[in-house]
Amino acid sequence: MKNTTHNVKILIAALSGSCKNYEDALNQNGFIIIFPPTYGSEAPYILSKLSGLDFDLLLLPGGGDISPLLYTKTTPPACTAPDYITDLLQFQLLQLALLRKKPVLGICKGMQLLNVWFGGDLHPHLPTADLHTSEKGDLMHPLSFSPHFPDCCQILGHGRSASQQLYYLLKQTPIVNSAHHQGIRRLAEDLLTIQYSDDYLPETIAHRHLPILGLQWHPERLPGFRETGFKKLIELLLQSSRL
């Protein structure tokens, strides 16, 4: 895979200083990191401020729970301190990336946000949460591939070639880390499950036609994958978006 990291700008959808693990991993792999402007109490009106951002890929990072108001019309179920302002900021940045046809990588909460954006919903609290989170930090668990992958066409906007490249990259890491208590309940129609955990929870997803990928696990802090796989994953998204 050709090295495409030179001068590549990664926009992290969070406040500067709040995503050290992501910054360290991206710096290690030679990417340029940028952040959105500080929004304070102006979140409903910041879209005009975001239009001047220059970036090549949007990274939706992990974080707190997504506000249930964004995926249910019923009485919001209990969840851990949702940050509605940050959710709105990330939705606006995702909208900007889609309008500009930029690739998107969603990690943990970021993957869940992609599913909500495209019309899916979430488990506010997984019935199998103890398989995915621990008070002591990350849990390690295996993943299985969807039986339809990598034969599904048009994934990441580049047909079978991109599917196969992604398959061989992910195949090198059969055991991943996990730290979440929410997860996808109903997958959006425009998305496909690539990998799932033992409780059949989607852990890796992709858009059917666009260079958009979601990981419920954390490549930025997974030993081994962080050093080489994280970079290759981003390069694949960048490559697919340019074709």
C-alpha cells in the first residue's frame, strides 16, 4: 500500500487536549492533527465556524455516551452523563465531511455515532456489557468476520479490492480491546457489519458505498496494531476516497 501520510491532515472531532491516545498514535504515524475551534456555549451556531477547516480525514473519537435524545423518540433511557453539545458538534463535523466527500473513521463512540447518523439506534446499556467493559480498563476479546465479507462489493467506495485489503489488514488482529457499555442495536441500512463479537454485537462496520469505517474497539491503544495497522487503516480510507 502506497504511503499517503505526507502532509495528511486528520481532523479529530473533539477539543484539543482531550484525546492524547489518538494524538500520540497519529503523531507516531506521521499525520498532521487539527481540532475544531473551541465552541463553548455556541454549539447550535458553530457550523459557520467549521466551514474554514482544512482536513483530509475526519476521526470521530471515543468518549462518553451518546445522548439518547438523538436515537429514540420515547422517554430517554438512563445512560452515563451524555454530552449533548459535543454530540451536536460531532454531527456537524460529520455533515461537513460528507459534503466534502472526505473519508471518516469512527472509533468506539464514533462508530455508534455513525450508526445513529445514518438511521440506526443503540442499546443504551448492553445486556452483555460485562463482555465489553471492566472497571480495570480494556477487556480483550476475539472477533469473527461476517460470512459476506470480503465478497461484498462497493465497500469503502472501491469495490472488492478495498474489501480484500481491509480483510487482510483486520485478519492480522483477531483479538481486540474493548471498553464500552453501549452498542449497536439496529444497524443503519447504509452500513454493513464486517466483524462482530461473541455476543453478535457489531464491532467493525463500513458504509456500503462511501469511505466510512467504524470500529467499536480502539486501534490507537492496541499494542502491535497501533504501530502499523492504524496507519494502514487510514491510508486505505484515503486511497478509497481518491478513486
